[in-house]
Amino acid sequence: MLKFQKIDKYWNGEENGGHAIAPTKEGLDEEEYHLISTCTEYISVIDREILNIHKYIRDIYLPKFPELENLILNPLEYVKVLLIIRNETDMNKVDLSSVLTQHTVMAITLAGSSTTGKALPEKDLNRAIDACELVMKLDGIKRKILSYVESRMAFLAPNLSEVVGSTVAAQLITAAGGLEALAGMPACNIQVLGAQRKNMLGFSKAGQKTHLGLFGNMEMVKNAPGDFQVKLVRLLSTNSAKAVRVDLQRTDPTGSIGRDIKNKMFSRFDKIQEPGQARLRKPLPAPDDKPKKRRGGKKYRNLKEKTAMTEFRKQANRLAFGEKGEDEYRESGVGFGMMGASGQGKVRVQVKNQKINLSKKQKSDLSKNMGGGSTKDISGLTSSIVLSSASGIQLFDPTYVQRMNAKKGTDTYFNQTSGFSTVVKAKQQGSSVFGNMGPPAPK
């Protein structure tokens, strides 16, 4: 009660002009600043007490009207309806239009006409009515505190008030449980502060806006296009989180940072609402006559040959038409296919004579290892060991035949025993091929 007396002191003093706010750096004296911070915490405590009393009232009134708690979810509306209905059994005699909307009144009237509830005893009804009056009294105290906090919001949270207004700023601070608690919340949690469940009573929820919280009561959100309301609420919650952290540090009591944040937010929202640019009909790009890179070529073919399926595997995968397949190998599930098609247990595989492609360095290394001859026509299966019936096993040079064939072509102009053929011919004719140089030197 001491806190409420202080509230009356500041409230009445300001109204009568008898109290002057001390012009400190923050705009409030320290005592009133702490009072406002405490009031925001008291509002959250009052909300919890109202919820507890509401649960107590529902338990008492359940035998009279069990369907009412599912039709009305708001505690204050439930209490007001109970004070009007009381122990009345004929719902047509009850006027609820001053408390509820028309379709909610219709739903309660239909449910009350077919309810299974019975009239409460006088003692239980009085207990429920006393609890309802207590809820209404607590709600009045809460509204008084909230009005006082709203009047001081320009000094307590000037930047937040510039962004969302003093009323919504006070509601956000009280819903969070204080300025420090609100500053510690992320923007996604600030967005849904104060959101309440709505019972649509069988109506469609397609047009119901969710995740608006306390921001949904703002005029700027209501006037915004329906498709952009949620986006505007996200901008408000994000910028509110920035502004309230500035107010917690109490570094800008004038609210200039809040005004800058609000201007940037509206410019950003205007860009969001701008229609997108129409798709332009772009011409086709200029044709490119350059040769395109294609997969293939000699290198790719050689790579495929290395990983190609062997003839042995091809024969194993084939089956003769109209013949019984071979038994599988050692119960492995793999058959022999056409490998044993002759019936004699022999494997017939045709081996292709493939040319071995070697690089220049490999050819030179192979030539040095094989005696220096040409390796152009040498098969990779050529061996240097010869087996004969007369001499048995002996070493043999595979390039010997090639070198002998190469020497036969040079006998037309040179012979190791007789020398150059032109010189031999000149000797036989008795003339010299050296002209005026004289006869050749004697041997």
C-alpha cells in the first residue's frame, strides 16, 4: 500500500501543479525512477494473481455452466459474464451485448439452452461473486498503475516511446516484468508479448493474424495492408529491442536515437511495399562460334579401354539360348556362363591383339634395355630366351633380325670388306675418283 500512496502523491501532485519533476540528466529524480521500475514489476504480479483467481472461479462455477470456460478464454470477460448470468437458467433473459461480441453472445445462448449444468447453492455462488469482485478490483489497480507508468514513459523509456508510442511501450515493459527484463529479450520474444488465445467458436481462422502481440493494437499496424502487417510487426519488434537497450543504459534521455531508428524503420517499410520490377524480355546472347569443350578424344578413349570389360567377363555374363545354365561356383551365386560352353571344362576366350602405346621416354628406356635397337615392331611378348632341340635353352637378342635386315639395304653403296662401291669400281677401271689430286696413296 505504501507504493500506491506514492503513486497517488506523484499523480495528484502533477495534476494540481504542486509537484515539480526534478530536472536531472534522466529527466526524473531517482526516487520516482525506482518507483516506476517497481510498478512495472507489480503489474506482472497482478496479472498472475488474476489468473490464479480465475482458475478458482472456474472450478466453483463449473457445475452451473461447464461450457463457459471453453467459450470465453479471457479472465476479465469470464468474470463479467459470470456477474451478469449468476444463477440464471434461461439464457434468453440475459443481456451480454455490453460485454461480448454478437457472435459470442449467440454461441453462449445456444450452449446455455442445452447445457447439463444445474443451479449453484447460494454459498458457492457468493464465493464465486466475491472472487469476481476481487478480480475487478485488481484490474482497476492495474489500470491505475499502467496509466501512471504511461504518463512517465517519456522519461523512463524515451527512445522506446518514440518508436512504438508511450501506451505500447508501457504495455511491453509491464508484460516483460520491467525495463531490464525487456532489454534482455530477443526480438522474436518481444513480438509475441501480450498475445492471447482467441476462441473463434467454429469460425474460420484463415483471416486471423497470429504473432502480432501488443503491436497488433497499434494504429499503424491496423492501417497497414493485410499482407504487410506481420512484416511491420517484425520491424517494430526488432527496432524496439534496439531502443529499449539504449534506454536501459540511460545514455539518451532526449529520444533522438529512437527517432532515428523510427525514420529508418519507415523508410525500410516503404521499400518493402514497393512493387517488384517486371521481368524484362532479354534478347538471346550472341552466338559463340568457338569450339566447345567436349568429353572424348584420344585421352578419354584410352581411359575407357583401361576400365573396359574383359572378354573373360563378357563370356561369363552370357548364356546360350535354350540350354541349361552352368552350375554356380561353390554356392556363391555366380555362374560360369559361356566360359565352359564346349562341355570339356575348358575356357575359350578370344584375346584381341592390342597395340601397346608407349611414350617417347618409355620407348627410349625400352630400347636401351633391349640392346639399343628400334622398338617399333617389337611385340611385348618377345622373349630373349630360345628353346631348341639341338642346343636347349640359350639367350637370343630379339633385335638381331631387325639389325640384319637394316644392314642389307646398305650393301648397295657400302661394304665392310671392300669399302665404298664407287671406289672399288674406279680401281677396276684404272682411273681415280680424286681427279687432279693424283693417284691415291699406296697402302
